[in-house]
Amino acid sequence: MSFFSECGDGSKDNHNTISSRVTVYYPFHALQGCELKVVCTPRKGGNAVTVVDPEGFRLKVPEWMVFPQAAQYRLSERAEISGAALFSLANLLKSITDK
């Protein structure tokens, strides 16, 4: 059973002992690989999870960084971008400069 209370930022304080810890999977985060105690969870997805770092300080980690899929991000020797993305960027820049 989970018990939630409001945190000051509108998120919920997580008192769930089953999932009260998260691991940072994002490889470019300073705490990558660390298992951290969750203090507050976001009310809606896509926000930050408030955790306690190894030094005892509270900090917010973007929620997507604590999912195993975040471990797949890597640097590449060669940048890659799709033609569709380039086309969208060109349209965006055109709309800005036409004003």
C-alpha cells in the first residue's frame, strides 16, 4: 500500500517502502549508477523525482533518467540527424526570420 502526502512543489511525498529507491541510469549524470532514496515523486509523468544524494542533500533528477532505457544514450563519433528533423528546423528558422 502507498501513502502519499503533498510536497511543497505540488508533487507527492512517497512513503511507499516497496519503490522508495531509484537508480540513476543516464550515463552522463554525476550520480549514474547510484541507488538513491526517493523523497517526493511527481504528480504527473515527465517531471523530476526528488531524491537524497549520498551526501544527504535533496536534489531533483528528471524522471526519465531513472528508467533503464536512459542507459542507452551514448556519444557518437559522427552526429546523425534525420532529413525530416533538418526540414523542421529550416521551417522553424524561416518562421522566426520572416517576422
